[in-house]
Amino acid sequence: MSTQSYIKWLGHAAFEIMLSGKKILIDPWISNPLSPVTLNEITSVDYILVTHDHFDHLGETVDIAKKTNATVVGVFELVNYLSEQGVKNTIGMNVGGSVKLTSEIEVYVTPALHSSSRGVPVGFIIKAPEATIYHAGDTGLFSEMDLLGRLFKIDVAMLPIGSLFTMDPRQAAYALTMLRPKAVIPMHYNTFPDIKQDPQQFKELAESMLPDVKVFILKPGEVLQLPIK
């Protein structure tokens, strides 16, 4: 197995991330219409991070965790539910908490303005030697993003731009002025007609508001190598 570090977009809000030799999935809705992989192709996972329990984010977490013995990280009430579904390894957390997954990888739970049935919706900041990564989850714009930008030197942010359920391109671009990442990947768009957006519009807005940011519009299955150069 290659230990080269990367971020791979799997469509919608799902990502596969390799950091310090560990494979991490975030919001693994692998059956999403844009997904470049099938559930059968996912055979090795170390950790699964779930931002909230909506179907398009919880996805196939239970099946993947059972098959790979991955540890699922999420809000306390959500991972308790997953334990009841037969997931053996879980880490229950809440907003403001942090946990060391390994000696090199640390995860912080951040707020997200959204809804959920179990616990609260969240985002994650993952700190590793290769990069500090922020997955915002499903969220609207909120002023505390400025604090996240100050506390964490974010290398790559993944921000939703689809509108209707989350920020639209303009709000997501403005979020960058608070988060101040080196790079950004738009997500949570064009999966359904209701969240159809032009990522080029986001790119133009982002570069106008934060000229130094690098905008990576990934195609499903495309990989961004880490660290960012």
C-alpha cells in the first residue's frame, strides 16, 4: 500500500484521505450519483469521520466499518447509534473536543450550522505532519470560522457550495476570508438538480475575495497530492 499522502474526492461530501499512512474516509456516501468507486472496491479503511446522520453523509458507514474494522469518529449520540447497529470501534466526541487517532494525527470537532436527528452536526479539522485539513460538513456561514482560521493554520478546506441545504458559492467564498486556508476544494454540489452550481463561479469569487487561495475543482475520483505546493 502506498503511503503517499493525498485527498481524493468521491463525490458529494465524501472524501478519501491518506495521511501518515492511514486511510480516512469522511461522510462515505459511496452510492452517491457522482461516486467513482463502488462499495465493493473499498476494502481497507482505518478511520471514518461522520459529520452528521443525514443519509447523504452517514452513507454506508455501517457496512464499511463492519467490513474493514475501521474506527468511526463522530458526535456521541451518533456513534452510540452506530454501536447499536453493530459497529465495534467508535470514538464519541462533541464540539470543541479533540482526539489523537495516532501519534501523528489529531482530530478536532468544529461547529456546523445545520440539522441532524442524532446529536448535532459538526465539521472536522484533521492535523497531521503533511497538512491541516478542514472538512466543514453541511453548514451555513458562521462568524466563528474566523476563530478556526486564527487557531489552526489550515492548508486545505473543503466547503459546501450547493446552497438550499448549505452555503452557496458567494457565502462559501466569503468564508475563506475568515478561514484563510492555503487551498480550498468545493463540495456538496451537482449531486442533485436542487444543488446544481457552477464551481467556476465559486473559483472566481474565491480568488477575488482571497487572491492567494488556490482553488482545486476536483472531478470525482481526482486526487490532490499532499502537502500543497
